[in-house]
Amino acid sequence: MKLTLKIWRQAGPDAKGAMVDYPIDGISEDMSFLEMLDVLNDKLIREGQDPVAFDHDCREGICGMCSLYINGRPHGPERHITTCQLHMRKFKDGDTIYVEPWRSAAFPVIKDLAVDRGAFDRIQAAGGFVSVNTMGNLVDANALPVPKAHSDKAFDAAACIGCGACVAACPNGSAMLFVSAKVSQYALLPQGRPEAKERALNMVEQMDAEGFGNCTNIGACSIECPKDISLENIARLNREYLVAEMTKES
Amino acid sequence: MSIPDSKVPEGPIEKKWTLHKEHLRLVNPANKRRIDVIVVGTGLAGASAAASLAEMGYNVKSFCFQDSARRAHSIAAQGGINAAKNYPNDGDSVYRLFYDTLKGGDYRAREANTWRLAEVSANIIDQCVAQGVPFARDYGGLLDNRSFGGAQVSRTFYARGQTGQQLLLGAYSALMRQVGKGKVKMYDRHEMLDLVVVGGKARGIIARNLVTGKIERHGAHAVLLCTGGYGNVFFLSTNAMGSNVTAAWKAHKRGAFMANPCYTQIHPTCIPVSGTHQSKLTLMSESLRNDGRIWVPKKIEDAKAIQEGRKKGRDIAEEDRDYYLERRYPAFGNLVPRDVASRAAKERCDAGFGVNRTGEAVFLDFASAIERYGKVEANVHHIENPSKEKIRELGMKVVSAKYGNLFDMYENITGDNPYEHPMMIYPAVHYTMGGLWVDYNLMSSIPNMYVLGEANFSDHGANRLGASALMQGLADGYFVIPYTIADQLADDIRTGPIPTNTPEFDEAEKNVRGRIDQLMNIKGTEPVDHFHRRLGKVMWDKCGMARNDKGLREAIEEIRKIREDFWKNVRVPGKADAFNQELEKAGRVADFLELGELMCMDALHRSESCGGHFREESQTEEGEALRKDDQFAYVAAWEWKGDPGKEEMHKEILKFEALKLSQRSYK
């Protein structure tokens, strides 16, 4: 396959970026999208040019480190996969492909296509946990049955990989899908209930402090989510938040 | 230097850990606040250790090279985690888990460590459930189990095909809770590039900030390496692209012994290699072997026809299929341990029965599972005389609910629908049982440096059973290190903060800067990957699933040549004081080029077969691995002597008190 890549190049956080054209040839349809970029970088290095920086690690769709806005969509044209799982057989010979970083005020560009998603870690640190220490003498795991339906829903929410596609997809740059997935996972399990209120309040407060936008129920986040996290979680977060806000002791 | 005492406690095996814990020294809560601990790596071992130590009161600094602690490669573990809970009432116990693990490791693990692992396994499940890990449950709301290779009981807990993800996110949430409290200071996008040893004790690290390129000094009273395995020495493996040996290798060069580096696990169920562009291999969970049946054609002409694309798997009649694992190992069938399954696949493919165009693949077939589940579902739904199509439809639903994400993953990568055609799989490098030598307290041969999880050598011997890596990572981090580290740190309650303006830190930083400058200044012609691929090919061909004397000697020579070439011709673009992913890779590959040679030396000296280490010269008449216990029942711990070819081997003799050494059989 022969392709034309239009890639966002930006030397550093404060540098001005621009789209740059790279023609590329000899791409096989069995390659993953990132392997195609490996081929490009190999060529750039041999030509004495600066290779394109992009984040990636597991290359099997679970670590959440890869990103990329491909032809105007986070993780490219296919649903329910990450960029590293996207294969070149989904493109045609002669295609022009636009590759950009996540664009959000809360995710500053580090270089080229790599962005800083530290805001997600800070939201997690604000309340995305059950306050249980490592204990030498716990109750047996089966002492408290959890209805399978609840446990399954908690899992669906917990499947979030923290990649940030939801933020990139949202015209408002909102992180509600990410936050709601974590709040929902714990809200649905008896282990998470005792601090459900504080969790919802603290995570939302941190989310706002990070400069993410508000949710206006557009739904692009869920459509573009590689793990198919449902909008239902945002509804649940709103419920949890409202109850917490109205019953909070001052 | 001789090998330190392994500190395995006296007493009967089932009492060792309890008695040991009762006699370890303690550090009181007020004093813990005066002690700093560095934890490198945020996988299951690192995140659980950092969180647990911070909860106890220590000041923790946590490092990872990824952009977030949540991305460590434990996240990719699919199948499950073992624990001796005996919930299914099928006869499991601590003893049986211990027995299976030690036997599965072909009696090359340290017995007391393996017992402890089995002993604390049940606590792990309790801890994770308390954290809100959404394990699979049955309709009664209780935890579900499944079976895994090398075991005849169902003791594997799971969260669909994403158990590693859920366990890691559990540990990560505990870690982030401590970050929020200020008890852990998080350093992501940082890479450890040297260990600092002061007065014979590990007292800090030199790290590079991967965003700015700044070289930083970090002092602490103890350093924990939880840095995972070194499977990427093979270039192609199921590891993440960034997984590396660098931290462990730097520590090795500072005096930490590297134990049994040749013990590599080749996982039987991975998606076969498709071309030369390939950057990594993808695992298909071992849990698929619960329901999938592995086969190749019986007739060589059928295999040829499939290789040439004239026939498909489903064109082969039932009686013309060779379910070779069920044939060779009737007691365990498709659930033999990984090393056995991998070698059996290689044997069939070497004999010409492989089933894709490269001849290096076997079928993993779900047709009979779909039919079996379909019949059960028909009964459940009171469908009388269901048609074949109906049974298939019902069965597919069940299989999809169990393995849907894996089937989708397969289809994405190969473009083939595994519900219609049997999957094609082939073994790939997955895990390394070898690692830095540690004593029973998980302390390395450098005092105050500890090694946890895959990065150490101790629990799995020469082969790891499925669903045991998650168990070990969390056991070490949650339930071993919190006890054992105090015994050493009790000496440091009056030490005060470790200063970083000392000659030892100067020397280490100079060393790091020197190596970076060297890499930047070669200005050769070939990118880093070029050398990595060459190294990987030598390792796979000559130090992979089967090894022999001649091949290993050749490999050592070839690796030396590649290394020489690397240091003359590698091209690292960009700058050292900036975000530079090629520089990161170059440093890691430089270390792999040294480790590879040591792995071959270790494999060469061990002229027996055991677990994942198969020496062609040492096999039974039936082609099974043949151990030589009279010569090799020891841990080979290698000491750095200034050059990879000059490493000196020390032996820790393995003592077996609870189990008698016996030839492993899964027949």
C-alpha cells in the first residue's frame, strides 16, 4: 500500500505545531497502525530526520497508553478498539490519513503526538479507591455475596483503560465518562458503598480543577470509547453526585 | 563474593513462614516515618508494595517509565489468578497448590518460597475483593473459578479475560490513595538508570526524567526493584514494547546476582507471526485451553494442502485430525503445562504438520465446545430436538460470553473469524522465570535492595504455571515485603535521610551520563530496532524452545558481534536533554545485548532439560524433558565481573524437604 500521512509535529509543549506530509510506501495490510508508524520512523531516522513521537506500550489494547486522533476520530475509524489494534487492512491503497494528538486543554502536548494525561491520575488520587489497607486478617472473600448483575455492571465500568479517548472525542473536552466509570464501579459494589458520597464529590471536584469541560450529553465519548463504556455511567455519576451534594454534612 | 545465605527458616514446611514472621524484627510506626523506600515499577508487585509500605508509614517514592502507574504490563494478563480457596470443593489445598507449582516448575524453584506463595494465595483474593475488584461471580453472587494448565482442580479466579487489568487497577487505586495522602511521591515517565550503593547497601537510584531528559538523584534507605521480566530480549514477545531489563541489569552490574537467566517461558497460545514488520506478539489466554481443543491434521498431505491454501481446517474430517495433546497426555489433555504444550506444538510443526503458510501454527478449535454448550443451553431452555444450527447458535452465545473479547482481538489482528474457522496459534516468548537472586526475605545479594514479582527468580523454578504470575506479584507486594523489609530497616531508624551529594552518587551519575553521551555520539547508520531484531532472531533460533551445545556457542559469538556492531553503528537521533524515545530504546537494547549472552551461557552450562529449558541432548525416548538432579538441582546465580563473557557462577543447592524429586508426568 502507498499512503500519504499528514501528521501533527510539535517540538515541545510551548512550540507551535503544524501538520506535515509524509508519503509512505510498502505498507502491508497485516501491519498494525503503530507498526506502520514504526516503518515511517525507521525511514526518518535513516534519513537523518527526527522520528515522530507517539505513546504506546502493550500494543494489545489494554494498557491505554496509545492514543492518536486518526482521520478525525480517537483511535481511528473502527469501533471498540485502540489505535494499537487498528490494522492497515482497514485502509485503502492511496489513502490520505490525518494523524493528530488528543486535543484538550487538560492534556497538554509533550511532543508531536504524545500528551500528558496526568490529570487522570490526579482525579484517581482524589477518590478513585476503596479506603482499605492491606490487611493480614481479612474476612473471607465469599462472606459477602454480590449479585451477579451488579458485579457484571461494575466490571463493565471497570473495563475503562484510562486512555482519554472520551475527552478527545468530546467537543467540551469533558472527562465525565472516565470519572463516571470509576465512580460507578465502586458505587455498584457493596465494598465501595461506604464512601460513595465522598468519592463522587472529590473526584468531580478534582475533575473541575483540572480544567475539563462540562458534560452536555452529546454521547461522542461513549461512541468512541474503545472499551464501550456506557453513557449509563454518567447518569449514575450524576445521581450519586446529586445525592451526595444534597445530603452532605457541612 | 560468595552466594549469601538464602535465609530459609528452619522447621516443617507448613510452619516456616509463620515462625519466620514471628521472629523478624519490627520498626515501630513513629520510626517508619523516618525511613524512605524507593519502589521501581508499578505493576502488581510494585504497586502493591508501594501502597502497602506507605499505608504502614514508610515514605515511598514510586517510579515507572510509562505515563501512568496504571499502565504497567501486569495489566495485560488475561486468564486469572490462582488461590487455594477450595471454593469448588474439588480437593484443593495449600499443599496441592504448592505441589502443582513446584512440580510445574520442574523442581527448580526454592521449595520454601513456593510454599509461602501457596500459603498467602487465599489472602490475595480477600484483599482484592475488599478493594472492589470485580471478579467473575456465579448466579448465587459468589466467586467463580476455572481451571488452568498443570492443575486438576479449579482454583483460578478471573475477571473475564482481563484479570490482570482488574487486579492492577485495584493495586493502582491503593497506590493512588497513598499518592493523594502524600505518602507516596509518584515519578512517572522516569527510568532508573543506575543503582547507588553506599557502604555496601543500596541507598538510592539515578533516574532519567523521560520528558525533560534531566538526570536525577534519589536517595532512600532501601530500593525495591519490581521491574518485571526480560522477555523482550527476544525482540518479539508478548511483553509490552517498553518492558526491559535495564533496572535489573544495572543492579546486576552493581553486585546483584542474576539467577537462572536461561529459564524462559514460551507460551503455547499466541497468534502466529505474520510478517517481518511485526513489532510484538499477542497472547490468546490460556483459559482458551479450557474449551478449545488443539490439533493438526493426521495426514501430511492434508497439512500441505492447508499450508498451500487449498484446504481449510474445517475441511478435514474428524477422524483425520490429530488432537496430539489429548493423545500424548490423556490425564491432562489440553491442560498440560505451558512448556509441555509449546514443545508438543513445535514437534508437530517441525515434523511438517503446521497449518498456516509458514508451517508454524496449530489449530485451537472451539467447534466441540460450541456444540457441548449449545446442547446444555437447549436443555435449559426446554428446546426439544434442537437443530444443529440451533445448537450452534446457542453454543456460540455461551462461548462469546466467556471469551468474546479474545475472539474479537483475534479477528482484529488476523482478519479471520474464529467462530467460523479454528484459531491458529503458535508458541511465543511470554515470561521469564529467571531473574535477580533473592533470599527468603526477597533481598538481593546487595543488602537493602529487594526484588519482587517477575523480576526475581524464586518461586516458579524452570516453568511457571498459568495464573501464577499475578499470584506471585501480589503475594510479594502485599504479604511478603511488608514483613520482611522491617527486619533490615530496623538498623536504619537512626540513619536519617540519605544524602545525595556524596561520591557514590557522583560516580553513579557520571556513569549514567557517560553511557548516554556514548550512545548519542556514535552517530551511526542503523536505527536501534535493527540491532534488536537481529539479537531477537539469534535468541529465538538458538536459545528458544529447544537449545543445544553447538547452537548456544554460536549464539554467544553472534551476540558479541551484534553488540560490537551496535556500539559502532547505531544511530540515536535527537538530543539527550529532551523527550527522546529512540534514546530510551537504545539504552534498553544495549543492556539486552549483554543479558542475551549471559542467558546463552547459562543455557549452555545447564546441560539438562528442565521446564522451559529444553536441551536437545537431554530428553527421554518419548521426547520429554529429562532432568539431571544429581548434577543440576541448584540455582545458578551469576556475578558480574566487568564483561558479559566473564560472569562467575555461584550455586545455591536446592533442598527438597517436603517433596521428593520425581520425573514430571502429565500422562
